Amino acid sequence: MKNIIENIRLYVDAWNETTPKAVKAKFSECCAPDMTYTDKTTPLFTGIYKLVDLVTGSYQKTPGRTFSLLTQPEYFDGQVYYTWAFRYRV
């Protein structure tokens, strides 16, 4: 069984994949099929397929972009805290 830190690494890695099949494969390793997602610009939704669509749409808008962890994830009281970076190569 993976621990939460490994799951966060897989999650961030999924955002760096470029095909729907590869993105789904990574998310399938770290997320439940009925996972939920929201952020400041995205309404709450449920399901890995919608998350795959979000990621692949993001990549289509900014090809070559990458995400990386800047800090070691810390797990406390049911929450995971970490810092990530978004890079875009022109």
C-alpha cells in the first residue's frame, strides 16, 4: 500500500504526462475512481475521467509546461501540505 507522500508524487507526476492514457494510468495509481476535485478556477467535480480532461486541457493550453514538488509533503490531521511549482518553457 502506498503512503500519502508517494500518492502526492504520483499525483504531481500525472500532471506532467501528455496523453490521456498516461495521465489516467498515473491517477489510477493514486486516486479513487470517484475522487473529487476543485480549485480557484474549477468547479467541484467527481471522477478520474474529468480530472484527466482537466489535465490534458491544461497541457493543450500550455504545451511544455511542467509541475514539480518544491517541498517534501507533510501529512497532519487528515491534510497534506506541500509546495509545488509550475514551469512553462517558451
